[in-house]
Amino acid sequence: MIMEHINRDNFALELKSILVSCVGKDYARALTENEEFFNLVISDVEETSAWNDSDKRHRYYTDDDIRLAIGRAIMWKFGIDF
């Protein structure tokens, strides 16, 4: 099965919007523009959300999927088991 990837430009806007409410505009921009952080979060969402559903018509992810992926990326980066 060939996996269809999430549109990176749209995802960046959604990620930044969620981060702004947590860390402010400047840090949200910096985190979103950090390639390692961005790739960790988007990959996690693609792998763990309904985006990876085999039925293309029902592929989606939610803000909660992004929030959880942010948390997992931070925990992974600091070596925290979850």
C-alpha cells in the first residue's frame, strides 16, 4: 500500500496554530520551522491517526492527534519513556 502523505504546508499552519496557544507566536514559529521537530510530529500523526486508514475517503486527523504527537516528539527528544 502506498501511503499518501499529509500536505506539509497545511499541516504547518495547523501545527503553528496549536503551538501558539501553548508557547506564543515566536516559539511556535521556531518550532514549526525546525525540520527535526516538524518531521517527528507530522510522521507521528500520519502513523497514529485515522490518516493511515486504508479507506482513502475516511483519512483524517484531529487537533488532538497533533497535540499528542507534539507530546510524543518532546518525550522522545528527552528520552522519556511513555
